[in-house]
Amino acid sequence: MQPAYFYYRIITDVCHDLRCEAIPVHACWNAQIMEKGMQYSELVQDNVLYPSERGHTLFAEAIIRRLESMRRE
């Protein structure tokens, strides 16, 4: 988990430097896996490098939620 944390920290830092939004979709994936008892393999294609249709849906839902919250701010 340490390499993943380091990777996400770099992304967050870069977004901060560029003054852009970082949406933590990895947290949404983790929540789905923990809360709904899903398997990581359900969210990625067979090669495990790319999201499956369900994985892409989670990405989209995270982005939509963030955009909606920005609209309310």
C-alpha cells in the first residue's frame, strides 16, 4: 500500500501546484470494495491495467458527485 500512497500523494501535490482539482477516485473504489464486498477484479479488465465497465462507472460517479458539490459551493 505504501507505493500506492506515494503515487497518490504525488498526484495530489501536482494538482495543488497546477491549481487543479484532484478527485480521489481510488477512495471510491476502496469504498465499493469494502462496503459492497466487491472484488478488485470486478472493477478492472482481465489485464488488470484498465478499468472494466463497472470501474469506469465508478470513475464517472466520483466525478459527477464532485461536480455537483462544486455547483452547490
